[in-house]
Amino acid sequence: MISNIKTINPVNRKANINKKTRLKDRISSNDIKLKRLPKVLMISTYPPRQCGIATYTNDLKNALDNKYENCFETKICAVESNVESHTYKKGDVDLVLNTDDLQSFILISKKINADEDIELVMVQHEFGLFKNNEDVFVNFLKILTKPITLAFHTVLPNPTLALEVHVKALASIANIITVMTKSSSELLINTYGINPRKIEIIPHGTHLIKHKKKSILKEKYDLSGRKVISTFGLLGPGKSIETTLDALPEIIKEHNNIIFLVIGKTHPTLFNKEGNTYMNFLQSKVEELKLKDHVKFISKFVPLPELLEYLQLSDCYVFTSNDPNQAVSGTFSYAVSCGCPIISTPIPHANEVLRNGSGVLFDFGNSKQLSMEVNKLLNNKNLRDDMKLKGLHASSATSWENAAIAHAHVFSNEIKKPLKLIYKKPQINLDHIKAMTTDVGIIQFSIINTPDLNSGYTIDDNARALIAVCQHYKVTHNPSDLKLIKIYINFILKCQRYNGLFFNYVDKDKKFTKQNDEENLEDANGRAIWSLGYAYSLLDEAIDLDITLLQNMKWAINQFQLPMQNFESPRAIAFIIKGLYFFNMKLNSSDITISIEDMANKLVDSYKFHSEDDWNWYEPYLTYANSVLPEALLCAWKATEKTKFKRIAKESFDFLLSKTFDGDSIKIICNQNWLVKGSDEKLAYIGGEQPIDVTYTILALKQFDLIFPLEGYNTKMEIAFSWFLGNNQLKQIIYNPCTGGCHDGLETHNVNLNQGAESTVSYLLARLAFEEIA
């Protein structure tokens, strides 16, 4: 048994220094907010105008505003005409440009030039917006004294001489041109002769989706038992909806339960000219072909949440545009993000996005071919599921969050003053962790954001989840956390065997698996003790948990102390040290202090054996969970006051940081290529960066910052956390703010979209490191 002899614990000796440092940080943050931030002015149509450019710009602005803080502001100059004028919400629009009014061009150009805070102008360009005033628009841009970025939403092939001259004139004025497809870039280079160094490809943004079951959504919209194909957007002849209507009779022969959803109303510009002529034509065709029971018109501008649900319930999305020059389609992008299998005409956007097998192409206006492809798809569920997954992976890099990152880097390069991108921390969200947790524990893996019960459970994941949710409970005092905490504690306790050691793997039927006999479980055992010790230090028997559960946790740690003496894994030893340190914060036992010292000496011995002048480490390589080793020695110093532990902890941690931090970014030692002593330290990036290693770095940085508050560890914490938000090798988000889950890793060319327990809990631990526990 553990005795209760009191020992001195110096953990709070730096408290006053740390409080002063945090106060200084807060003052600095407030100073930043008082500074006048550079403005990026977007010239574009804007809601409530109902058009694709307006929706795009609104989505982009929202993404930028949600992604960054205290580094730049996005402002809007709304584009209007004599027949298209609107009343905007207060604060949404700063300027209004009437493209039919020469004086408006003059007035707006003067206002832009006079505003010293506007440091960049971005034009969302579509040829129709400046019809009949193209030359005036070019002169307007020439007058502006600000750097200009031009976003071409359409690039036309086979231009007339006048169009070619016009595009070249626009391009000559712009510092940077952005396009959404590779084909648009190639057109600008090969047809218009634009310098390729001027062009950036930023794909059309897509919405992150918290995917819901198709059957539930069909029931919600009274479509149960129906096969659903859909299309949406502002309607006009260019959509060629009649192509699908003509295909329906053949589709009905094989799928009598089919229903075609036509989502959207007549395009406002077309409605102002012709009224509902096109809609009336479609409805007449429905009557003519006797399709009344198989077609449903949802004739309104559908709110985004409702639209995304319609797309998720669709078994197939049909895109029938008859314009071969349509470079990109926002409606198409929405469908991709919802995981809809797509059948599309071969516009450039579809050619690029669907080439990975997430959909199929058919010829313009070919209803017979369309019916064959729809029937083939509806007859093959495996094909639809395969297309869905491929579509989701293809669209992950194009989320609006990633589009915001790409645009922000363009802004940073073009704004004359140095622009440091400051990522906004998302609100803490436990939704995915709750979805992953059953009454047994937290499930190991997830397919996208759907928990995969067949993957079973591990003590590794439940241990980390216990620590994270305990922290969350102490920050928020949310009583619902206690249910999760009890589940995780009970899972860990039930994994302990008669000899004091823990099994790691449990299947979906709550049975231990053969993996427990085949693998070295030292690290898993170390994590179990870390979590039990940490939870024991935070929880109060009078408020949080019943005394019996706390006593069982204490008993489990006591039972473990004999077998732990034979452990050899440095990481297992480090986890054990951390667990015993936190455990002893409550008990103040000299016996535990001695155990901590004994385990820490094992790390010291390993360090002395392997370290050299240029290699201050415990092993001849850097692998995974590296930060845990120096952090554990720092805990040992706080528990024992042995200065050698503090010295080696800092020496080894600073060595590690020199290998993983490069300026304002972090590069984790990847699981594809460990950093071996004496090898080339400038290894090429090959993917394999995992959230858990970023989190371990952040947790260690926080502990070192408490002891060494003037060493800049808090700055590195911020840099490391921004890895989750897009400051990484691929410049893509790892944390998914829509689901509250975290993607499983950063690969060579893509993000692993699955949101398993390890990655999701790792993110939560990292996020909570920036909160003060009450």
C-alpha cells in the first residue's frame, strides 16, 4: 500500500511569473485588436442578390472571417446595375458600384484610393456583370492605386479578337489571377498568352457536411421508399433540365419508384426578362410525358441547410448544363461535397473532378445515354458507395476552409506590409466524441465521421479520452461530461488483469482480442496509468464521482507499481511518470515520489547512453510521441527537485524542437520515415504526420512554458496548434469544425478523411491546452 507521508512539491513555484506572462500576452492581444488592420476589398455581387457569384463571395468572406483574426479584414463593394439593385443588411456592404453608371465608377475609384487601410482589391469577375461597359471597367481598374487580384469565374475558349484584347487588358492590370480549374489556367496561358506565374488555381469551395443517414432524410422529406435523383440551381434554358425529363421514361421502366427533384426557381435576371417561361415549359413537358408522379419542383431559393439535406438524400445528382464553355459550377460543387454520385455533361469542372471515379460523364443533350447511366448507377449500390467515398475525398481539399487558406496566402503575398496569418481557434465541440462513445467506451475508428463499431475499442483511446473529457469538465463544469468520464474509467479498470497489467484491445462484443497476446503493450499500460493518475488528481469524490470508483482507480494504480518496474519502453516509462506525478499531487506520498525518481533515472540512463554533442536524445532515432520523454523528466523534477531531471528535460526538449519547428510552422517526425541519428535531417516530406504527435508537442510546450515562461514556448504552442487549422505541409484543415472530429492524418498529397478516436481526442487535448482549468 502507498503511505501518506507528506513531501514538498514545487509545482507552483513559478505561478506568479506565469500569471504576469499571461497578463502580458493578454495586453499584447488587446493591442493587436486596437491596430487598424489591412483591408481586402472584394468587388462582387453579394446577397441578397441571388446569383452564383454573390453566393460564392458570401461563402468565401464567411470562411475568411471564421478562419482568421487580427490580421486582415474582408470588405465588400457590391456590384449592381439599373435593373439589379438591392437593400443590404447593415454592415454587410461598404461600397456599391452601379455598372450602368459612369459616375459610380469614378466615385467608387476615388473612395477606394482614398482609404489607406484598403491594401488589396479582389474582383470576382464574370463577363455578364460588366456587359456594355467593359472598357469603362478596365479603365476603372487602371485608376485604382491598390494591388489587384482578379478571380476569373469563366474563361472562354476560341475568343473573338475583341474578347482576347479585353481579357489581356484585365490580366495586365492584375497582380494575380485566380481560376478554379486547371483547364481555365491552361486556356489563359495557351489561348490568351498570360504569364503562368501570374496564375493561381484555387478550386471552388465546398461545404463541410455532417453526414446524415439517407433513410432518415428521405423520411423527413416524405420520400421514403423512393429512389431520388436531383438537380438544383437558378433555372434557365442553359440548365437543360429537359434532358433529364426526356430520360425519365426509360429510367421509370427499371425504377418505377424514381422521383426527380428539381430544386430552385427561375434565375432572377431571366425572370425579369421573360417571367416563368422556362419553368412553364418544363411543367408542360412533365404533363406531356406523364411524369407527374415522378417529378417534383421545389421552386424556391432553398436555404443552405435544407439544400444540403436534399443532396444527401439523393441517390444520384444529375448535372445537365448544355454550355461546354462553363468553366465551373457552384451547384456541382455542392453536390460533390455531399457525397452524391454524379452524372454530368463534360464541362471542364466535371472533367477534372470526376476523373477519379466519383461520377460519370455523358454527352450534352443525350437523354438516352443519361437514362442508361442513371439505371446503371441505381442498380449498383456498391458503385454508388464507391463514388460517394471518392467524391468526398476529392472534395476535401476544396472545402471553404481550405479555400480561405489558399486565398489568405495570396493576400499575404500581395499586401505590401508583412502579414502574419493568425488562425482563429474554433469553439470546443464534443459532438463527435459523444457520437463515437457507446456504453462500453470510445470506438477506435470511424469511416469519415461515421463510427465503425467493428473496429472495437482500445485502452489507448479510452485513456486519452478520459484525460480530455476530465479537462473539459473542469473547464466547463458540464455535468453531462461525467457520464463519459465514468464510461472511460470503467473501460480502463475492466482491462486490468490479475497481475496488475492492462490489456489494450477489446472487440465490439466486449471480448479481449488476440492482439493482446501478440503485441508489446507497455505503451498502452503507460497511457492507462497516465489517465488514471491524471483523472484522480482532477476529480473530487464529494462533487464529481462516487468514492467507490475513485478507490478502484487508486487500487488499480497501486496494483500496477510492482510490474511497472520491469518496463523498458521509454515512452511507457514516460507515461507512467506523468500518471504517478499527477496521482501524487493529491496523495503527497514519499513512496510514489521514490517510484517517480526510479522511473526517471531509467530515462536519464538511456539519455546518457545515446546522447552526444549534436544528438541530445534518449534513443538513436526520433520516432513517435517524442515530446512525452522530456515532459516526463520535467514532471520528475517537479516531484523530486532533482536538478538533473530539469536540466536533461530542457536540453532534450530544445533539441527536439530544433528538429520539428521551422520558423512559423511545425513538421512532425512522420510515421513513414523516422529521423535516424546521423542521417540527413532535411528529409523530403512524404506524409504520415499524425495529430497525436502535434498534441503531445503542445502538451509538453505548455508544461515547459509554466517553468520557463520567457523562452517562447507559448509562441510555439500557437504555431503547433495552427497545424490543425491549415498551417501545415498541404495547407489544409485537419480539424473538421462541422463534425467536431479530427481527420486521421496528413498524407503525401491529401488528408485522411476518417475521423477516428485517436485523432479526435488528440485535437481536443490540444485545444483544451489553451483553456484554464478552474
